Amino acid sequence: MAIGATMAALHAFLTVTMRANQVVSGLSITLFGTGFASFLGQRLGPATNNFRLVGLKAARFTPITIPGLSDIPVAGALFRQDIISYAVYLLIPLTWFYLYKTRPGLWLRSIGEDPQTADAMGIDVVKSKYLYTILGGALIGLGGAHLSLSYTPGWSENITGGRGWIVVALVIFSMWNPLRSIWGALLFGGINAVQFRLQASGTNIPANFLNMLPYLGTIAVLVLMTWWEALSKKIGAPAALGVAYMREDK
Amino acid sequence: MSLVFEKRKNISKSALVVVPALSFIVSLILTGIVLAVFGANPFTTYAAMFHGAFGSLYGFGETLVKAIPLSLTGLGVALAFRLKFWNIGAEGQLTLGGVAAAGMALFWGKNIPPALLLPAAIAAGSLAGALLAGLPAILKTRLKVDETLVTLMLNYVAILFSEYLYYGPWRDPKGYGFPGSALFPEAAWLPRVFGRAHFGMYFAAALAILLFIILKRTRWGFELTIIGNSPKAARYQGIGVERNIVLAILLSGAISGMAGAFEVTAISHRLQQGLSLGYGFTAIIIAWMSQLNPLAVPFVAILMAGILVGGDQVQLMMGLPAAMGSVMQGLILFPLLAGSLFTEFRIRRVRKEPKFACVEGEK
């Protein structure tokens, strides 16, 4: 989480203060992050493993079973998860509540829609952008920790498999609403699960095509959502998304 | 005292050169710190890297071998970025280009006169790259679908598809289970110049000059520049924005696809694993460091290729992870991005008192 936050702070510095292009800055952080992770992966491990992290079993989070609730059929699986998953259960409604029901949440959304107006209202646009970008980075770092500590114990090269990009499509699918992101996450998680199930069931479809499913699914979701938004004229995206705020431009 | 940012009327010419150079130095220093933390002497490491990449004819040949695909994909990416079309699918376009060229070389040898097999393979590669880039371009212009994600997702799709082929139907039956296609007929081998450095380097250099001329001296290039700066202004001028974007992105993908075709016809002579070693992603750094200027791309590509080859070299010699090269490349981008502030803005120090800020007028 700390790493995620630091990387996000860098992103914020580049895009908010230095007004660099957000897409390119995000890209460069990705390139650096994967390069640096693979560098560290070959250095940080113990000497017994040739300093490599690959192939090591990490100390992992053990699933915590909540007595009673976990015995419910189907839904019981929700209560046999590790601590990060439980944190997610809490974070989703909390984030939603913060965004839509509190004053700072309103400020946050107004910065996204119209930073000039927000500035005029006395909101510190630059400070807020920093704060929320860093906070978001910390959450994403938590996601990475979940991958290496819980989902597959241990680290391997390219462990994320483009998940960080797929979530962008997820956010679009959820129309920027944390509550709807549950459905988005279930959809993309479902695609993953279908892929593994099909593989395990021994179909004739080559594994490589099954592995394409998450990526093709992402493209399909993007196309459908963009199309639907154009039809319904209902856009979830903040109006000022991707635009650097320049106070001098007023 | 406080700092004031003013948008420059004209992009600063000197900053265009100084900022990338400084970024490279900053990256050297930052990587040096990382190296020192891990107990390696940065100076000897850099010296070994430089020697490995440029110190011998063999090393320089290997650097050129990597610089060719980097330069081509860099040109493709730079062209797309000039239109503010964030094509980060060069990796996939290169891969699919290699696949199509391999398909042509492997299965069409009997139907095509030998003299035409190599051109046909390269054309097939370019076409495949163009098609893979064309899909997101059409989605973007027709439906306004975000091209960043689509191009990126297609990378994974193209790579998985190529793996499917050389692990599956295209696998060499005589390959002792080694994943890879059969060797191409020699008619489809691109001649080499020295070492493994092949004729693709002349193509890459010629293409850089050609693109520069197209962008700076032709009507089409002028239209593309207007579209890149302001699609709205272009529309008022009666320029077909969507059509031109699609055309330019097809060209961008074709260039990357050609890089893939060169890789298989000149280097591996078969379709196998490791067709692209992240060239399409490094291309983004190259395009940005060249400030999207095609003429600068080959030189930056040679520098980046040198970092990669040098990185491999220090891995062999000093046991440092080869990923050090990618760390270094990643670290170049940050100061570069931060530095773009200086090319586009003028920074002045002003006193807090407003009257001084007013007195200090425009130049």
C-alpha cells in the first residue's frame, strides 16, 4: 500500500503540478513499476533462492471463517475469505457513502466535474487531487498485495496480467460509482472463473484462446458501455477527467 | 517570491533538446542510487554497460539488431502520439506482424516466385499490424471508444494468438518438442549486413526521413499536425478528421507490423518465443524522448538498445538483474514528463506584490 501510495504521489506530482499528460505519466509509471518489480524480484529474495523471489511461498493471509455465516449455502463463500476481502466489503459502501453523502465527497465530485467552480468555492483543487490520487494508489497497492499474498501465494513475473488496466474498463462499466463496481468486479472476476472452469473441464478450445477472454471481455465492455452512453446520453465520467487544472487559465 | 507558469506562445526549441538530455542524466543518477543501494558500483556498472553495447563490433551489431525494431515501433508510436491517439499496442502490432510474415514465409513459398516471397512476407506483416491498429482507430473515431485500453488489451490477444500458433498448429514436427515453427525457406530470409544486423536498419533510417518529410513538407502532414493540435480547428478547415486519424493509425500499425516481419525474417527465421522483448513498450519511451520527432527516433532507439544490450551484459558479467535496463528506461520518462513543463511553459519568479508582477510584462 505504501508503495502504491508513493507511486501515485509521483503520478500526482507529474500530472497536477507539472501538468504532464496523464495517460503518458500513468504509462511511464507502469513501465517503471513492472521493470522495478522484476528487478527487485531478482534481488530481494533470500540467498538460498539465488536472491530471487520467484518460486518462494510467501507468508500468506489465511482465510478467516466467520462461524455461522459461512455455513449459508452459496453465499457462505463470502465469509470464508482473507482479511483483505473483508476490508473490501467495508470499503465499497464506505467509499460510496463518502462520495455521495458527505460534504468532502461532494467537493471531490465537483473538482472532477468543474475544477474552476470548485476553486471559486474555496476548495483547494491541487491539494485534493494529490490527496485522492495518493489514497487511490494506496488502495491499488492493497490490490497488489492481495495478489501476491492471498490470490496466488508468492510473486512471479507479470503477476498482475494487465489487471491494472482492466479495472479502468471496470470503472467505466460501473459508471464511476463504487456500489456498481461490485457488479463490474463480479463480471470481470466471473470471466476469469469461466476461463479456469473451461480449462479444467478439458474443452477443445485451446487454452490460449481462453486466456484471451479477460482482454476481449474488456474490449467488449468498453465498446458496449461507450455505445450505450452515447445512446442514453448518460455519462458517468467526470467532465474534467484527464484534464490538468491550470489556475492561470481562468 | 512565488512561481508563475505562463504558457509559451512557441514551444521552446532549445528545451526540446536540453530536456531529454537532462532526463537521461537524471535517470543515470537515480539508477546509480538504486545500484549503490544494492551494493554495485554505479560507475563500473555503467562503464561495463557502455562497453558491452558499443565497445566491440559484436556488441554494436547486437545494439543495432535491437535498435531496428525499437526505431520502427518508435516511429509508429510517435506518429500516433502526434495525433494524440494513445496507441500503446505497438507490442501486439509487432507480434501480429511477425505472425503474418511467418505465415507467408512458411506456407506460401510454393505459390509465390522465390524472389517475391520476402517482399510478400514483409507486406503481410505490415498489413497485419495495420489491421490490428485499425480496429481501435475505427472504434475510436466511430464510437469514441477509449483507444488506450483497446490497443493495450489487443497486445495480450496478439501475444496469446502467436503462442497458440507456435505451440500448436504451426509447431515444427521435427523440432524435438521445442516450441516454434519450422525454419523459413531461405528465399524468405532478410539479408544481414554485419553480425546479426540486417537490412532493416536502412529501412528504419529511410522511414524516419520519409516520415519527417511527410509531416513537415506535405499537405497531409500539415493536416495531421492540425488534427493533433486541435481537432476542432481541423474540422473548421474542412479536414476529414476521422478519416485522417484512421489512415495515420493504419500507417502506425503497419510500421510496427513491419518491425515484427523483420524480426522473424532476419533474426529468428522462424516464429518462436521471444519475438518481442517489450519493444513495443520501450517504443513509447523512445517516441516521447524524441519529442515525437521522427528524425530523432533512430538515435534514441540506438541509445535505448544500448541500454538493453548493456543491461544483458552486466547481467552476465556482474550478476545484476537484466531488468536494470528497464528500470533505467522507466526512470528516464519521469524527468522527461516533468521537463515537458519547461518546453511548454515559461516559468518566472515574481514577487508577491502585484505591482511587480504587472511591471514584468511580456517579452
